[in-house]
Amino acid sequence: MNNSYREYLSELEVQNKIKRVDEEVDKNFEVPRILDQNQSTPVLFKKIKGYPDTAIIGNLCPTRQALSQALKVDQTFLSDFLIHAFLNPKKPEKVTRKKCWIEKTPDLSKLPIPKYYKGDGGHYLTSSIIVSKFPESGKENLSIHRIMILNERQGVIRILPRHLHKILESSKGEVNVALLLGVHPILFLAAALSANYGVSEYEIANSLMNGGLELVEMENGLRVPKGTELVLLGKINTKERAEEGPFVDITGTYDIVREEPIISFEKMLRPEKDFIFHALLPASKEHMLFMGLPQEIKMMLNLREKGIEVNKVNMTEGGCSYFHSIISIKKKEEDDGKKVIEEVFKINHPIKLIIVVDEDIDPFDLRVVEWALATRFQAYRGLIVHHNEKGSSLDPSSFKTGFTSKIGFDATLSINNRRGEFRRAKTW
């Protein structure tokens, strides 16, 4: 398996899966528009106005099919493949001190960082992975964060109350970090997954790579993946803050302006010659894929632990791959459908709508799902509604409070029914 960013790009080019734009384009207007018009296809912009020897790749891994191909796994088994790596992390053994970059003084103005939408608060890094260390174990934590550029050496980083937030609290508000720009989709996926606190996403990525992950040790004590396109070394200080936003997030609407911590950079490591910047268009298929898959894996793990036989999960695009879920199960107990709804609402806080169907219903076929609702669902026995529950601050209908109403539809057949009478008839 090719484990580096450039090797993955070369693989896509050999397979003729990249749309090339050879004419000069503006990073702020033309790049986002063209990416939006070609959301299912990787697009490589060869000439960026004002940025010589620099290219931009967008929609790098926009679909489940593309991600399955990157992982070299049949798409049918994608979820189980990811769950296996999640449950069987593998410590990286390949570590070197030999760097494969040239060192430069950090100057963010020399990177083709777009303003994706007209109302954006600034130019944004949207595909940046932050590497930090768990203070208890010294293992690396990887997480994806949006960063609004302030000046040549600083940005303001949006940090949710998750692992990096806890690491900062344990470290009195200041930590050394490495920022990764341009990695293989496997590393990006590992950084997006919601691993337990203390588990390094490097170990999940290494499991997905079958032990092929190679790390390079930096002078600040952090390790970064060999083959990363660009590395920035610096610090996050929660005592230094600035306004961040507005920013278009997963819903395609603007998130609110907040005060967030400053991230400052001291060193930049980049390729000797040309540089290919990864631009992730907010609210695109690529954005939704890497937001939705972690929810899906978390959901399947939890339900299986509760004894539910989950078949497939569809985090629907119409629900931003984050708020709506269709889950097919094989019922063993009469209340399994309702149990799924209650468990998901309890653990997967952003989810606000769930449809549970039987194993003969493909949750990715919305016409068949609606058929199941029409022929198997009755509100008096299968409708579950909750109010004032913990949700997501990204949901504009909750007025960014993070609390929402939730609804679940149990469209599964009763075990006591003559199930054959409720299945679709077949022609000869």
C-alpha cells in the first residue's frame, strides 16, 4: 500500500481519476467554485494566481468508494474494516530522525490558503491535522481543526471540548504541536475517528496500513508521518485568544463567531520544489464523509456492545452526514428497534433523526427506506420523540445552543408478524 500523500496522488493520476485544471485560477473565487461543481471528483489546480510552484488539490477523497480504494478494501466491508483497526491499534515501529523536507521560516502568506465563501471571517486551513501529546503517556494525539489565519505566523484555532482541549487543560493551557498539511487519506481518517482518550490515532492508522506507517521524530519531541506534504511546528496557548469566524461548517450555513486560542508557528518543513496544498471545501462531500464516518463507527461499536446485530448504517447526505441516520438491523428481540433509537440518542449526541429498518432494507436506497416507512411503520407503536436533549452546536435550528428535539422511527417488523407477508413481492 502507498502510504504517502504524493504516492496517493500519483496513484489517482495513473488511474485517470483526477480532473486537471491547467489554466491559472484564483484561490479565493475560482478554486472553491470549481470544487463545488465537481464534488465527487478529485480536482488538481496546476497554476494558482500569485503562488508560483504551488498547486492545489481538492475533493481528494470525497466518497466511500474513493476511501475504500485508498484503503484497498471492498466497499461492502469498509465499516467492519475500520472497526477492526479501531479495536486493534498497532504501535508504529518504524521511526527515524532523517527528515525529508527543507526547513523554512514560517510564512502563512506564501501558502495558497483560500477564502471558501464570500462571508468567511478570513482565509482558512480546513484540512489541518494537529499533533500533540497526551501528558500521561507521551503518545501522540491527532485531531482535525479549522484554523483562521491571522498573520504570517499565527492563526486562531477552533477547539471543541474533546481530547486536545483536555490535553491543554492538563498542560496549563500551552502545548507544543505539529500541524500536518497533506497526508494520505488513511491518516486523515484516523485523525477524524473518535478514539478513546489516551489512544494514539497513529496506532489506528498503522493498523489500517498493516504496520506500514513510518514516523519522523521532530526536535520538539513530536513525531510526524513520513511523506506528509508540509509540517508546521509551533505552540497553542489558550491564554492568547482572538475572534474566530464566521465560518461555513458542515451544514452549509455560517457558524457563530467565538473567541478561540491562538496557534503560533516557529518552523515550516516543506518539499524542496513544488508544493501541493490540500483544500477541503467546507460542507462538501469530502467534508461530510470525514464527519459522518466517525459517527457511524461509534454508533456501530456501541450498538454491537449492547447485543444489537447491526447490518448497515447510512449517515445521510441530506442530513449533512451528521444529523440523520438510517440503520438496518437483524432483530432478535421485539424491542430492538426502539433500543437502537434510545442508545444512539444517548451516545451520538449530534443525531436528531433516526430511522431503523430490517436487514432486508438497504439504508442507502432512500426509496426503499420510505417504502418500509409506508408499509411497516405505525406512529402509535414506533415513534419516539425527545425534547431538550444534548445535540450539536452546529445545528442552526437549535439557534446554536447545542440542545435540540430528536425523533426516531422504528420501521422494523414485529417478530410475531408473518414476516413473509410484509416483504416485497418478486416477479418470476
